[in-house]
Amino acid sequence: MIWRRKAMHMGIFFSIVLIAGGILLLYKGNDAVAQGIIKKDGIVTAEQVKVSFQSVSGKLIREAVQESQEVKAGDILMELDSTDVDFDIAKTQAQIAQLDAQIQSMEGSIQIGFAQTNTTEQESRRQIDQQRAAIDSAAATLVNAQRDYDRKMALYSQGAIAKSDMDDSEAALSVAQAAMNQQQEGLAKLLGGAMDTGDTNTMVLPQIEEQRQTVANKGHDRESLVQQRNQLRVQLQQLEVQKDRLILRAPEDGKILKLLAKKGEMIQADTPVILLESKRKYYDIYVSEKQVVRLHEGQDLSGTAITDGHRVAGTIRFITQAPGFADLKGTREKGQADLTAFQIRVYTNPEEKVLPGQTIEVTDHELSET
């Protein structure tokens, strides 16, 4: 009976303690976050970066780092097999070299074509001048033959000369006229349909212009080859970028937390292969709505490392209302809190020597100094 009575008394005592503790937690808000608002300390956390091969896939042939290794931005982390890309690059380079040779050959052909056309033009103009001189000579011969014919015709009508003399004069006139016609036809052939302005140097020769246009048309063919070469050069640049992306480099300073892929595995594009702990570190604290009015994003805020007591400078990155469970318990209607908690995220300055997992405490005095 005594044992039962003692057990009953102990049960009643513990029940009273639990009820009293619950009431205190309910009215004083002594949950973990509420205590965090009072103490204002946070755990340092480092941002993690999932590193992947950008837009390329292939077989992993090299692991250049190990877990827990410190790396600098730009350090080689991993490498994929580049055999296929190397073949494509060599093929494209050969095609570009072939087009370079074709373009160079065509440029030489165009230069020679224009030079030959200019030479032909000069020769044609000299021949025209020579043909004009021949026409002038034939015209003079024709005039003399016509005069001789007219004179002998007059003498023949008077019976002063024989019929044979008259026939010789008529034959000479016919020969002179034929020679004149031949020389004029030769000039017309040299002109090739051009209007004879009398000034050979300014005359436009259709045959020469046609030759020059034919040579100029080769320039369009050359331009087409140049465009093809430019497209191949762009393709080559893309291949070189693709090859460069087969080498995975550290995006920033940090520490290798985990290798998510092993040598020999086939890696898909944009699939994380390394988990990197960056040098960007932050911690969260909670403040009340009365304290948050003195704070703003971008504001400097210092805390104290509880391990050695040194001050840790930082900057407030954002301020946001804490989740509902973090509100202080109060007496508002329908169970609402009488005060609202705000989450403050503080990023430590890069030069600060703090480790992930350390606790940083921000006192009310430090908050009041901001």
C-alpha cells in the first residue's frame, strides 16, 4: 500500500511539472526559434555548386581532383573523350584549306582575266586607229580613181582616147571602191557594234565590256566560296568551343565535396558530376519585428565566432518573414502570434576565416550599432 501511494504521488508530481512546462512554453514562447531570437546565433553554411559539363556528353577519361581537395577557379576537374570532336575539327580544317586554295586560285584567275581584257582593249583600240588610217588611204585612192575615171570619160566622149583606156580606168575605180568597202567592213568588225564617235580612247567597245563582265561574274563565284568558308569557320569555332567544354573547370574557388561520376562512365550533358563547396558562406539569425526596422538588405552586420571570439564581418543579403512555426506564441485571436519573427541571412565577407558549421552570435548591441 505504501509503495502504491508513493507511485501515485510521483505520477501526480511529474504530471504537474509537464503541465507547468507546457504552459510556460505556450505563454513565453521558449521554442527553439524563439530562443534563437533571444540569442541570435546562426550556423555558418557554405553554398554548394553542382558542377556539370555544359551541353556536351561523352566518356569520362580523366579525374583531375579528389574529394576534399581545394581548387581555384579555372582548375581542371574532369575531362571527357575528345576523339570524335578532334576528327570533326581536322575534317573542317581540311575543308577550309581546300576552299582557301580555290579562292586564291580564283582570285588569281580574276586578276589575270582583267589584265588580259585590258590588254585586248588596248590592242583593239590600236587596231581601230590603224583601220581608220587604212580607210583614209583607201578613200584617197578612191577619190583619185574617181577623178581619173571622170577625166577619161570626158576624153572618151570626145573620141580623144581609146575604149581600152576607158575600160582600164573603170576597172581601177571598181578596185578602189572594193578596197574602200573592205576597209570599212574591217572597221565595223573591230567596232563590234560600238558607235563610232571618232575618239577611240573614249569609245565603249561591247566585246571588251562583255569580256570584262564575264571576268567580273567570277567574282560572284569567289564570293560564294568565301561564304562557304565563313560558314565552315563558324562551324570550326563551334567545334573548338565544344572541345573546350569537354574539359570541366572549377567555376569558382572552393573544395570538392563529392565526385558524382567515375572514370570510364558515360556522362550526359548538363548532368552534375561534382559537388563543390564554394567560398560563399552565410548564416541565418532571427529577429523580432521591433528589431527588424533597424535593418535593411545590403547593410553591414558583424557577429562573433563563439569558438575564439573574433569578430566576423558580413552583409545582410535578404530579410524575410520567418515561417509560421517560428512566430512567437501570443494571445492574438484564433491562435495568431502577437509578434512576428524575421529571418536575416548574413553573408560573411570573403576574407573572413570561418568554417562551415561554426556558430556566429549577433548581440543586441551589435544590432543597435547598425
